[in-house]
Amino acid sequence: MPLLEISGLTQRFGGLQALTDFSFRLEEHELVGLIGPNGAGKTTVFNIVSGFYRPTAGRIVFGGRPVNGLKPHRITALGLARTFQNIRLWNDLTVLDNIRLARYAWLGYGFWSAVLRTKRYRRAEKGIEAKAREVLEMMKLTDCAGELPRNLPYGLQRRVELARALAGQPRLLLLDEPAAGLNSADVEDLIRHIRWIYDEFKLSIWMIEHQMKVVMTLCQRLTVIDFGCVIASGTPEEIRNDPGVIKAYLGDETL
Amino acid sequence: MRRYAINILLCAAALALVGLAQADMLDKYVLTVITFMGINCIFAVSLNLVNGYMGEFSCGHGGFMCVGAYVGSLLSVAFFTDSKLFGAPLFAPELAPFLFPLVLLGASLAAALAGLLVALPSFHTRDDYLAIITIAANYIIISIVENIDAIGGPRGFSGMKKAVNAMSDFADCPWMLIWTLIGVAVCVMTVYRLMTSTYGKGVSAVCQNEVAAEIMGVDTNRVKIMAFMVSSGLGGLAGALYAHVYGYVNAQSFNLLKSTEGLVMVYLGGMGSISGVLMAAVAFTLLVEALRFVIPWLNDGLHALSLLPAGYELSQIWKWVIIPLTLILLMQFRPEGFLGNRELTQVFPRLKRWITLK
């Protein structure tokens, strides 16, 4: 059974057809990419899968469960996590609190427990704290646990966002342009880092990325979309030589 | 032991206050001012949950205070007094000191439910638009209360003084001061514990980046309902205490002017800072009371210097020029308030050695 199965996904915003009949399958423990020119509808796909948009038509099955129309936090609780093209951290909470909050869907206590400081509250918070520290340790962020994210350099902010996504122990991680705004040395780091995450956490990764180097070295499969339609899919090698892709996406240049 | 120094000091101060009042060593006026200081603390700290931590601009907090004041008064009258409205008391008046917490609880719950009036629209609206809704909620509540003739309508409602007297008959203590001090403690503990738990930090997450919050598993609608209900519920607690201290309520005491007082206290103290808002509530209450004396002095002084035309007297209405003016000056020169969004223990880290907060 595939981890994620999308069929016939269509999204219209008023008169704009952002996505047309998009179908896609992703197995457990796969690392695949979604590429396409600017405005092709890549982020729209992610926004629909993570529950942020309600698709006009189509069906999404995640982990054997249809998730169309579920609220984003419900989908997160099923094991999906994502990062954003433009970093979206909670800038006035410490890095540690940012990671802690990623466990929100699995809190295990409610309002009265929090106010009355019950045993259940103390046990749950202990678990959350331990988990958050563990993730920080793994992502080599322990030193900035008490910092506010906005005081960190850009590269570290990206890493915090990644750590926050991983703290929910997702089965599927969506990365929206993880290399955006990184210099070439940082990109090398990122490639190693993503591969390490993929091996270490045994999860599936689906990424949108503009930097060809990243997708070509990391991804096992690629899907290319343009104007909301899939124009090609296959291994990086096949995509590299696909004349349709070269024409639509890269113009006359070669990869 | 040292870690509890400030905790013990605060408890001792509260006990000393009650002791002084008990021994009749406090002027009645001073006692009332201190009690109102406590009520303002509850009012401001509860408003701070929405305006400070959640980053929404609620300007209708007075409305929830109104609900609490009326429901609290009605419960008191029904429980402990012989009234035209409810007939014989439900409980023996001797039980008043023990059952009064039930009155406060009922008032808070009713106000929390009224909070839904703002919480539900907040799912789809934010910022300025939600602020307008809060103003509307304030008006709706006041209009409803004013149009129910059974509870006095625009004439107001009274009778709960008998319940307070019933408590005094049972034991001669400064009951309302005691309940107010307990109320302040409950309110501060609730907000503090909430906002230091991961559960409560969901409120900050919604404030700082709602999209990220929703995507990272925070049920934003539930967080909003919770924050608005807790905030308005504690506002209702302030209202119930207010009604019993005065012994008389009128819907117009909870109009936008009251809500504005709350806003002044929150912005004076610093949004998202409990200690700052507590300081502001105390300072604001003192300022308002001080103006009672300062305005006549000012009047005499200006007449003596013949800066005011003869026949014009500076009245207490000028309070509402001077207080907003302080707000304008504050926004100009220290927009973050006393403490910004930091707590006293963050500004003076050494304090942490003397106080234990859990």
C-alpha cells in the first residue's frame, strides 16, 4: 500500500486553474522531488496535501486514510509534517518552545490539567521536554535551545524549522524549497543533512526545489509540472534528457 | 526557604491587609480602593490573555465583566436573600460564606459562555475586524441587560449587599477584600500556569504565526475558543466581585469606557507580561483615585493664577481628558509599556532566586 496516493487533484481559484488532474503515488521510505518553473503549482500541491486548501476535485489517501477536507492539524496528527518556502517560526518563543509546540497534536492533557498542574500534566510535559531535547541534540541545535529564532542566522533558522517538523515524528516530510536562500557551501551541507535525515528517521521525503543540484543528487524520482499539469515523471536521469521538460522548464539550456 | 521568600512575603502582605481591615485600622475609603485595585488586577490580567498573548485587539472586555456582575448578583440574591424576584432564599443565609465561591464560579462560567460571542467569529476574522466585533459584543450585552426589565433594566440592579451582610452576620470579617485577594491569586495562577504550559503556548503560536500553528498540529479554533473563554470568564469574576463590593450594578458601568480602562492597564503594563499588567492595574487605580484630589487642587490653583475664567469649575469629567492623555504620552514615549512583553523575573533575573513559580 502506498504511503500517499493522490488522484485527479484539481484546484481552481476563481477563474485560475492552478492544478489540473494531478495524480501521484509515494511509497514508504522514498525520497522524491517535485519541480517546475515558478508559478507551476508546486506549492499549491503541498498546500492541498497538508490540508491548507480544500481541492476543487480529486482524492488524497494518506497512510490508507482519505484525508480530503481534513483540517491541517488533523493531517499533522496522522504523521505529516512540512516546512515552508519562507521560514515560518514562532519568533517570540524560544527554539526549545518551538520544538515543544510541534508535539501539540500529542499533548495528552488539557486545560484543567495545565491549570491544576496535575500528575498527568507533569508526566506529559516531561515527555515533551525529553523528546524536544532529543531532536535538538540530533539536529545539533542544543546550543541555541534558549535563543529566539529571529536572533539566529538564516541557515540555523532553516535547521530549526526542519527540527520542528521532525519533532512530530512524521511518516512523510514535505520540504518546500529547503535550499532557498542558502549559499553553495550551505547547499552541500543541506544535501548531506537531508540524506542523513532520510536514513536516520526512516521516513519519506517529498521536496520542492529549484536548485537542480539538490534534486538531482538526492531524489530517486522526480515529477515535473508546468501550468498545473504534470509534463513528465521519472528518474533524475530520464528527466534530465526529457525533451518536453527541457523545452518547458529550461528553455534552450541544457542541464 | 530563600526560594520562597517573595511568595511568603506576598501571602504575609495579603494576611496583613486582611488583619488591618479586620482590626478597623484601615479607613473605609482606603479599603475600598484596595479592593478595586484587586478587581482591576483581575480585569487587566484576564484581558491581557487576549490582547497580550493572543495578539487580538479586544475592546469589549467590559461586556464580559457586565455578564459576570449581573449573573453573580442574581445568583447571590437567589441563593441567600428574600427577594421579590426569586422569593425565599434557596439556602440558609448562614451558608453564604461557604457558598459564595459558587456564586463567583457561576458568574465566571456565564461570562465565559458570553465569550463565545467573540470566540466564534474569531475563526474567520482577525485584527481590526475582530476588534469591531468585540465592540459590537460589548454593546449587545449592555443592550440586552438594559432591556430586561425584571432585573432593573436601565435602573440597575441591587440586593446583593444583603448577601454580603449575611456573610458579615456569620463572621465579622472584611469578606469582599478576602474574596478579591483570592480572586487575584486564582486569576494570576490560571493565566501564568496556562501560559507556561505547552498547551497554553499554543496561544502564542497562533499569535505569532497562525499558519505554522495550524500546520504543526495546533487546533487553532480550539485555542481561540479556550483563550477567549478563559479571558472573558476571569473578566466575569472581576464583574461579580465589583457588583458585591458596590452592592449595586448598572449596565452602563460596563460600557466602552470600562473596556478602555482595561486596555489602558494592559498597554501601560506591557502586553503579554503578567507582572507588568499587575503593576499597571495598581498604578492606574491609584492614578484615578489621586485625580479625585488633584483636580480640585488644580482647579483652585488655576483660579488663583486666573488662568481659568471665573465661573468655570474644573470638574471630575476632566479625569477622562487626563487619563487618555497619559495613554497618548505612553504610546509616544514608551509604546511597549512598563515591561514590554517581559516578566519582572526576566528584567531582573536575580529575582528568580527569591521566588518560586510553578
